[in-house]
Amino acid sequence: MQLQDNKEGWNLQAERILDEYGNALLRYAYTFLHNTSDAEEILQETLIQFLKTRPEFENSRHEKAWLFRVAGNLSRNRIQYNAIRTTDELQDDLAAAEKEDLAFVWEAVKSLPERQRSAIHLFYQEGCSTAEIAEILKEKESTVRSDLRRARLKLKKILKEDYDFEEAV
């Protein structure tokens, strides 16, 4: 019975805090995040922290300071999280754009003879050394270097003719 009363007491306190400080905490979080949805989540997380830690306050000033400190810290954490998420999304977008931009090069690679195509793929796409490629293809390293050279010359010719591409390959 006493546990139930305690729970109800904390829920009533959380409700009181929401009534008393909710709008101010929401506005405070919004000043950090400039996003209503994120600010609302910070308000909820602040209340959750209150319910989890069940802090004892000396007075209402101390209570208010604690709530704003928690909301500020959570907001700063959210800013860092959003920055990381945005960076990851940007890198994914750039990687996809880079792949799209180079799609015509890989189309040209497909037209090469199989041995040259394999050497180019292993060297540029997989980052293998000429020694590693020789081992994979069961060829001499000098043969792999010749295949790479011939493939680059063919690619240069194909790209210049088909795509008017004149940069060094």
C-alpha cells in the first residue's frame, strides 16, 4: 500500500512540475534545438529523469534549477546526436552521389576483357596491391601490371570517345 502511495505521490509531483514548469522547459529546450518535436522529447526526458532519480530539493528555486540543468544537458546531448546523425546521412548521400557520378566509368570497365576488368576492379574497388592481385588471379605480378596499364589505356580511349571524358584515368 505504501509503495502505491509513493508512486502516486511521485506521479502527482511530475504532474505538478509539468503544470508549473512545462512551458518554460519546452521553450528552454526549443532555444537549443529550434525544433518543436525535439523540444517536446526533451521535456518528456526531463520528467523521466525526475521520476528515475527522485531528487530531494531544498526549495522551489533548487527544484527549478535542477529541472533546467537537466533539460539543458539533454538538449546539448540531442544537438550532438543530431549533428552525428546529419553527418552520417550526408556521408551516405555523398557516397551515393559519388557512385552515381562514377557509374559511367564502371560501365566502361564492363567492356574490358575479363582479366583486365578483374585487375581494375581488384586494384581500384577493393584496394588490392599488384602482388595481391597476382596471387588472386594466379598470374605473375608483371602480368598484372601490364593488364592494369592496358586496361587504363583502353578506358581512357573508351571514356574519351563515348563520354568526352579527358581526365587521366
